[in-house]
Amino acid sequence: MENEFFFNYDTMPDPMDRVDGKMKVTGAAKYASEHPVEDVHYGVLVGSTIARGVIKNIDTKAAERAPGVIGVLTYLNSPKVPGYDAGGNPVKGRTTGQPLRVFYDEVIYFNGQPIALVVADTFERAVHAASLVRTQYDAEKHSTDINANLDKAVYPRGRSNDYTRGNADAYKTAPVKIEAEYIVPVEVHLPMELHSIIAKWDAEDKVTVYDKTQGVKSTQRSIMQAFKLPEQNVQVYAPFVGGGFGSALRTWPHEIAALLGAKKTGKPVKLVLGRDQMFTMVGYRPYTIQKFGIGATADGKIIGMSHEAISQTSTYEEFTEGTVNMTRFLYDVPNVFTRYKIIPLDVSTPTWMRGPGEATGSFALESAIDELAYALNMDPLELRLKNYAETDPEKNRPFSSKFLKDAYQLGADKIGWYKRNRQPRSMQENGWLAGYGMSTGTFSASRGNASASARLSADGKLVIQSAVADSGPGTATVMTQIASETVGWPANKITFELGDSSLPPGPTQGGSTTTSTEGSAVHAVSVALQKKLGELAIKASPGFSNAKTEDLVFDNGKVILSTNKTTTVSFTDILKHNSLNQVEVTSDSKSLNDQKYSMYSFSVHFVKVLVNPLTGVVKVNRAVSVADAGRIVNEKTAASQIIGGVTGGIGMALMEEGILDNRYGRWINNNFADYHVPVSADVPDIDSLFVNKPDPIINPMGAKGMGEIALIGFAAAVTNAVYHATGKRIRSLPVTLDKLI
Amino acid sequence: MITFDYIKPSANKAAIDAIMKNQNAMFIAGGTNLVDLMKRGITTPEKLVDINNLPLKGVNKSNNILSIGALTLNSEVAEHETVVKQFPLLSMALKAGASPQIRNMATVGGNMMQRTRCPYFYDTSMPCNKRAPGTGCGALHGYNRMHAIFGMSEQCIAVHPSDMCVALVALDAVVTVSGPKGERKIPFASFHRLPGDHPEKDNTLEKGELITSVEIKENNFSKHAYYLKVRDRASYAFALVSVAAALDIQNNIIHDARLAMGGVAHKPWRLKAAENILKGKPATEASFRLAAQMAMQGAKAFEYNAFKLKLAPNSIIEALTLASKA
Ligand SMILES: Cc1cc2nc3c(=O)[nH]c(=O)nc-3n(C[C@H](O)[C@H](O)[C@H](O)COP(=O)(O)OP(=O)(O)OC[C@H]3O[C@@H](n4cnc5c(N)ncnc54)[C@H](O)[C@@H]3O)c2cc1C
């Protein structure tokens, strides 16, 4: 089995520059709303201003009469969405319930819910007309405050998900124990590119969309299901995606709204959400309260852990994530209990945000570990090593690969972990308190189904195609590299085409699986192309006529006969000998369902912070993040993942917090001036390190995922460092300065 | 669409006349604040009088007086050699504001006239007495983390967001305005006002009055000055609390002092009593603590901004310490 996974790491080229870097920095790259579409009109959504109730009256007359307006849609006049009436779930996903049906009826589920769409000939006219829509409501009492509704916490789908290994209460009887509550507030994805779509009906039953999506095939499927259309009648393009962090993983009401607007008016409709609408229409990381208990022997052997999470969801869907999962396997602990509950509130549905679940869960787990280490008077790294899980204690099986110890070592050395004074509040620099902290992160690694095609032309151009999206990690670059390496063909003659639903099906870009899943398909099609070229060489190339396929060797763009090494032919000559302009192959790569191994990526974060003793201002002064993500295909794009993850981690730790005024159920800081993300001045030099040892099981490249682990755990490293600096334990994110003075 | 007229006169009088002729006409300078407010439907002028052609640009010093034209860009003032050397407090405050891009558009007059950043002022579906008099104050019992601890009323607890103005009030600047009745000078401390029963009025400028320049007298504070801005991230965020501190120290004794705070009131908050306490005292932490204590008299907090009662005095101590060491 392993042999099938031949991939020559040693000849991997130096980190390649991004194939689309120049297009991105020069503006040549076209994002969803930038595609030129003739006669395009502009859609602007009107949001509700109450959080719960019904629309009593919606007056669109003034909007309809406003200059340039060609249509105003509400639940009263919108075209029907056949998939809605079927009562099913036209936008499938792991989220269960009834996704919000836009313009379906008068019911209001959250403040900011889209209730009308204005379509006009210019954006400005549409914005103005949208401001003229007048709505009267029968408002009902709403609840948006998770803390005021703790009694309403339920198990998702009404079924217990409690996990118990050994004795759930074991930690309570341990000689040293910690019990604490940790809070992660709402965080909003806020990619730079606003969610956008251009929807154009080519015929009554045929539609083309340019969309911001992390999955062209999943968006295609959603539209097919919503409008009951066959696959070939739904064309989705997303050649460039300006970030997502998970917000573009599912199809949202605004996308259906644009399709309805285009249907109703007969014109292509471009719809770009406002920044404020990014807070209500495309998900967010849910507010989560976590209770953690942990106990150990005096010498640091953890006896038991208990991790309970309560998170929020909407009233119409149950969003769940793996908040408590890593507690079950990250450390070798005999007694573990986890529980996960949700509270439905009058808010929009949350969704996966970078490091979904684990980013939240790791804050509790990795803070509690740190608290325990101080209670034991033990180095936090030593405590982690003492309870290191060599095999997966949850599933009782080996890891496909785990080099977390190497990662700990690399990071500790780089930041000078052992040179610090371990005593809290013992270090100072220029009048600021200094502190060091660390944490661990993990996220599942996997391989799903994907297909790709490869087309080699007589002029030597090789085009690889697959319907995958690239929301920024550098997918096209990495796939070009994998194809180049596997086929033995120069990267500058290869183009990787993506972001088009008519291409062979590729995965949705989420959960750190693209390199593994898509890379496996590219690897498979590269091998298939070689095989095909070998067959063609035998068919028509001089000296190969009696060769057997097993005698063929592929090297550097040539086929070589292993029985007579002087007999060689270049790939392009093979095409000539066969009088072919091009040769094309398509391959499927199947998902890996190996029950023998547990597959995870791991990360380690070390940070140094400075805290002003008077003002409480916290500066992350150094960050060292180490990834055990298998073989690193491209150290440049991988380092960019870490830089992005650490930057997001600084945001999560120190400043990001969506604030709702519960009196209205309305966001208070729904703009980039008030919702703070780190600016350059908040981000220190980041050391990105890689263990860079291949995983022998997961895929031919030996590459696990990078995206999530770059963020997971980071916030705890910061709060742990803040504790070391100040002696103050902050258990509620973000660590704004008011919590430290 | 909400249409509006636009003119760009090149004489002060023409600009002032244009404003006097239309109840809903407004000056526009860099546009970094006004255009945002127009886009959100918070301010809806019928006529914009673009003042960028008026002769109000430049920084000059003569007879011990620094004069800054109202149209001088925030970035130009911040980098001006005389300002950097002789009025470093002003330079520091300007550099702490907004972002380089915004400072390259923003003018001194516009900065003084910028409106509050209270979220209830910005969301037209929420109550706000400043935006829509009589609708109530959304912040009073709402999310008021950024809000005032001094000088507020039941009607309004918003703060003035400017950094530059905190330095200017500390430096006893004087505002020159030109209006239909001619020219007048307004001491900086009287330019902005407290909300009282009329929070819709941010300042004491009368209809048609145009800010033409701001003047600062030469002083002995250039050696020991510091503008401390405490905020939620290192740049591009409004102050939770800011402190303009300037000391005239001779033989380690504070001969004279200037102290003002931002982010704490409806106007830049001058701390005269605290200044007086410092005079004649040694430049030590003990003196700074006394001043901080004095500065906080009469402070009052709300649900989410109670931390300012501690952050403000701590910031004063930090700013005075940094100024004394500067
Ligand atoms: C994202 C963002 C962040 C910011 N952060 C900060 C910050 O941290 N600190 C800070 O201090 N500021 C900050 N600002 C505000 C910025 O300083 C102001 O927007 C700017 O100074 C306004 O100047 P302007 O010339 O663009 O004014 P305009 O927008 O043109 O005008 C503003 C107002 O001033 C009036 N006006 C202009 N000139 C005159 C004049 N000569 N006489 C009479 N009236 C006049 C106009 O009629 C209008 O009402 C920020 C702004 C933004 C957009």
C-alpha cells in the first residue's frame, strides 16, 4: 500500500512563488463581483430591525418609484424557490434544521434578517432605494443573550453526546486539581473580500453565477437543490476568492436572493454585502462557555479531565462543532468526560470559522493545562510531555504520524523557553512586564474524494483542471508543484485551472483538507498521464514497440526503457509519433477510510508578551509556531498559513469580539473601525517552523493539513504568557486592557 | 438618490455666503468624516461647499505664535519641522490618530469638527439624541465602553474622538473663525461644549462660521511632552483614554504643567486643577499620583466603562512619567 504512494520528496523544488501572485498584486485577478457581465444590475438587501416577530406591513412603493429601480422583492412577490416548498434542506451541510428561507414568509428570526431586495441600474441608486423601504412589525420578546438563557441548553438533535472514558469525576479526587470556566465570545470571519455574487439566468432553467465560495461544487449543488435544476444547467465560477476562513463554506440566503432578483427582473444581478451585513448573513464563531476540570498527581500525571461546552445557535438551525473533541485524545489521560450543548437564540446561525470547535476548545484545554502546571509548580512543557499520548487514547489505535515532541523541541529552542524565569510576574523589560506562554493545537487530517484531469498539448503545455476553490492558501501553486514533481514536467509549463464547476469535481476548501484531497487527485492524474504516455510510446515511438509497460521509466519529461536505457523519447515527441495534438486523462482519487490509524495535524505555539503595568496594554512581542503537518509541499505558502493563523490568533486573544446590544439583538461594532482585528503594528515577527516529516499513511505527498492548526491553541499561548507576565489569569477572551488593570 | 449641490468657491466670503443662503449647506474639507456620515444617512446636506480652494493652508511662525491654517493636512502638521521641534505634543497627538492614509486627507478644521464615534449615533435604527434629538440616548443603558466619565448629561454620554484636539486644548490654542459678522477668536477650551440638553451641538461655532486657523503661543513645554493614547490595538483605533502631558521642569522641579485627556468627555478635557497641583513639586511619581487623583474628581462611570476610573489616572501617571523622561 505504501509503495503506491511514491512521491519523491528529495527532488522537490525550492519553495515556489505563487503562480497567481502577480495577478493578485496587480489587480488582474478577478474576484466574484468584478467579472464583467453585460447589463448587470445591482441588488441591495434590506435587513430587519427587530430580532423576533413578524412583518405586519412592508411598504416598497417609494423604493419602487425611486430612479433606476427595476424591482423590489419581498416575501409578498418573490418568485418561489421550489426547494423551499419541498420542506427539505436545500442547503445541506452538517448544520441541521431549516436554513433560512429568504423572502419565504413574514417571520423574523434575527435582527438584520434580509426582508427585501432592491434591484436598480446603479449601486448607489439601489442603496438609496433600499433606505426607502418601510416596514412595520409585530415584535415579540427576543432572547439573544446566552448567559441569560443557560437553562435552555440542550443536546444537539436532542440526543446525549456525553463521552466518558473511565470515571468522569476522577479529576475531583486528584491531589492537585483545577476547576475553571472559560469564555470565547462571538468572532466574525470578516475576510477582506465582501461576500458577493453575480447571478445571471441564461434561460428559464439555466443559470450562471460568479460567487464568493470556498466550494464551487457545493454551491452548484445548493443551487441545483434550491431551484430543482440539473447539474449541467448550473454553472458556478470562483476563480479567485479573497479569503473566507469558513464564511464561504455554505450557501447563504443572499446568494439565493440574488438568484431570485435576477429571475424576477430578467437582468443579471450583482449583490455585494455591506460590511455590517457580514455580521448577520454569513455566520460567525459562536459565543461559547466552557467548564473545565482537571486533576493530577503531585508529580504531574493527569488523572482526569472534564470538559463541558455550551454554545449558541439560531432558533431555526442547530449549528454544532467539535469544541470538546481534542480533550479526548490530546493527552494520555485515563479518565475523561466531555459534554457539548447548544442554546437556540434569536440570532443568525453561526458557522465554521478557522479552527472550528478546536480553536474554542483549545482555549479551555490549553489554559487549564497551564493552570495545572503552575499549581503543580511544574514547567507547562514538562507537564505536557509527561502526559504525552504516543497512541490515540480515545480510539485506542496508533496515529498515522505524530511528531509533536519534535515540534515542542523546535519551538522551545527557538524562543528560549528554558532561559526564562518561570516565576509569574518575575520578568521586566523597559518597565513592561514580560512573560512567556505556550500551547498545543491539533486538528483532524483526512483525505476526501476528488477528481482532476490533465491535458498535455503538443506544444508542451500541461493543463490540470479540477473544480476546487482557492481562498488564499495557494492551492493553484501547490497543485502545480505536485503535478510538476509527479509528472516530471517543468512547473512553468503547467497551468492549474480551478474555480469552475464544470471541471472534474474537486473538494470544498475547508477543514485543512485541500492539499491532501486535491493533491491526491492531482497526483493520481499525473500518474495516469504518465501511464497513458507510456502506452502511446509503445504504440508509435521508435524503439518502444516491443516494450512492456512495466519496463518503462519516467524521468524528467521523458520515457526511458529500463531494459535499454539509451532508448528514450520525450513526452511531446510521443504525441508527434501518434499524430496527436494533445492527450487528456481524468482520474478520481478516493477518500481514505483507514480504521487502523488516527490522523491529526499538530501545532505548538510559543509567545512572549509585554504588558504595561499601568495601562494593561498587551503586546505580543514574539511568536514562534511549529507545525507537525506532515511533509510541507511549499514552505512559503505554508509559512503564510502560519503568519495568517498567528495574526488571527492575536486577534482572538487580544481584540476580536462581536458585541450585541441584547436590548435590540443588534450588533454594535459591525464595521472595521469598531471590530478590531490586528493591524501590522500588533503583529511581531513570526517564526514559522515545520517538523516536515511525511505522514506515511494519509496520501502520496505525506502532507497533512496546515490551515486550522496555525490558529488552534494560539489564544491560550497568549493568555498563558499574560499570566506569566502579570500573575493574572484571564479566562474570558479577548484580553482587552480593562481586564488587566 | 439624495442629491445635493456642490460648489467650490475660492474666497472665504463666497464660502460663508453660500452657507448662509442655505439652511442645510455644509463645508467639506478632506471629507474623511462627512462623506462617511452622508453615506450612512446620518448627515444629509443639500449643498456642499468645498473649501479646498480657500487660502487656508500652511504652518507659519511669527512673533512667537504658531499659526496653522484650517486646511493644513493632519500629516503636514504632524511632520512640520517647527511643530516637531517646538510643539512635539501636537505632532505626537496627530500621529496617534487614524491611519497615514486618513491623515493625508484630513484637515485641521475637519479634525476639530469631527463627530462622535458612538455606535448609537452611527446606527440610524437606534435611538440617539445627538443624531435625532428627542429619541433618547442608546448608550446610557447600552454598550458604553467607549463613553464619557466626565461632563455628560442624561441626554448624551458620547465622547469627542479627536486626538489632535487634546493636544491643542493642553497647549491653550486659540481658534480663529470667520463668519457673516466678521472674524472672532475662540479659546480652544471654549470651542467644544458639553452635551447638556443639546447634544446635537458639538461646539460653539455659529451658522456660517468658517474655521480659518489655529494659533499656539510659544511655550516651554517642548522638552518634556508626551501624548499617550491607550486603545484596543496598536494603531488605527480610537482612544479609550488619551493623555496630553507637558511639563516645564527646572532643576527637577515642575515649573509649569499642562494636562488634558481624550476619550473621557464630550470635549477634550483640560485638567487645570491637576496642573496646579503639579506646579512647584518635584517631577516624581508621587507628584504624578497626586495629580492623577485630583484629575479624577467628579468622575462617574457606567456599566461598561467603569475601568476608565482606573485607566484614566493610571494613564495620567504613565504619560507624566514618560513626559518627564522625554
Ligand atoms: C477610520 C477612521 C479612523 C479615525 N481615527 C481617528 C483617530 O484615531 N483619532 C482622531 O483624532 N481622528 C480619527 N479619525 C477622524 C479624522 O481625524 C477626521 O475624519 C478628520 O480629521 C476630518 O477632517 P476632514 O478634513 O476630512 O473633515 P471633513 O470630513 O471634510 O469635515 C468634517 C466636518 O468638519 C466641517 N469642516 C471642515 N472644515 C471646516 C472649516 N474650516 N470650518 C468649519 N467647518 C469645517 C465639515 O463641515 C464637516 O462637518 C478617523 C477617521 C476615520 C475615517
